[in-house]
Amino acid sequence: MAAMTETELLDRVRGLRQLGRSPKEIARGLHLPPSKVRPLIAALAAEQADDPPPLVGCWVSAGWDEGGLACVLVARAPRYGRVSCCCYLVDTWLLGVKDALGPVTMHAAKLPELRARCFAGFDEPPVPAAMELAGHLVWGGVDYARSLGFEPHPDFAAAAGHLDRPASPCPITFGKDGRPFYVEGPFDDPERIIGALTHTARERDLNFVPAAAG
């Protein structure tokens, strides 16, 4: 058998890694010393740092553009039989990304269970969505909230890489009818939130619905 070129060898290693093979298994399968395989695996890791794993699916909560609160779930496939998931809870009327989960890696068969948990707080099942819509919804929410002085949830930093920032202008109008609208959540600090708005000179535009008593 003719010797493989470096490109052919890298492609073989890439395919075996996608099947979940360990470096030792790859070296044994290709009849190569581990010292020859390790640099190739490092090169693949560098590729993946710049190129997100293939998309498995993307879902958003039904009626995401109506109630002021939306959920987005993105699942990617880092290797065969496994999925890596990130979930984002977006306040489209004021606060942007209020919560984030992931990346969570699991067997692909567990994805429906995670999806059900992520959207359990919504009345209707989630709907499949284009990645561009999901990106505009999440990143647009982040930008809108930042314009009012609010940063995304701290866990967003770890989950942001699963969702590309769209290159096209965001078509979504944030706020309720374009104005900040705050619906107090059970874990919010309303005094801090309303106080922060005074520094953006937008408090006069704010509509506020306090949490229901009891």
C-alpha cells in the first residue's frame, strides 16, 4: 500500500476521532507510533477551536416574539454518538440573556430529555429554528441589554461559542413595542435593575410589572 500524504493522514485521523477513537486506538489502527499521531490530533484540536462542531439541531420556544421571554437550544456533534448542547434564556424586552447552560456533552440519545427540560417552563413544545434566527435572538438580546447597561448572565461566556454572531443586521425589534419593559422575575433584584436604568437616561421610558404577590 502506498504511503499516505500528510493531508490524507490528517483526514484519516479526523475520521477516526469523529468515531470516538482514542489517540492510542488511532495509532494502533493506522500502524503508526503514538509520537506520529499526537501532533495530528493537536492540529485537529486547533481546527475545532476555530470551527464549531457540526450542527445537530436548533430550537426556539414557540411564540418567542410575543411574551418577552424566549428560550434557545443549540446542539452540536463534537464526535460520533455524542452531542454538545447550550441553552439560553433571553428576556427580549429588557435584560437580554438572563440565564445560560452549557456546554453540556452527552450521548445523543439523551438530547430529547434535555430539550424537554430546557423548555419545560413554556406552554407549547419548542419549534426548530434556523441558526441565523437563534443567533439574532440571543446576540441581539445581548446587544439590546448592553445598550441599557446590563451584561448577560455570567454563564453566557462559556456557552457563547455554540452560537455564531450573525453578520447580517438584526431584524428583531427588542423591547415591548421598542421600549424597555421589565417584568420582575422570581430571582431578580428589581431595585438594582431599575436603579441601573437611571444611568442610561431611559428610566422614563420603562414600563414595570412587579412580581405577583404570593
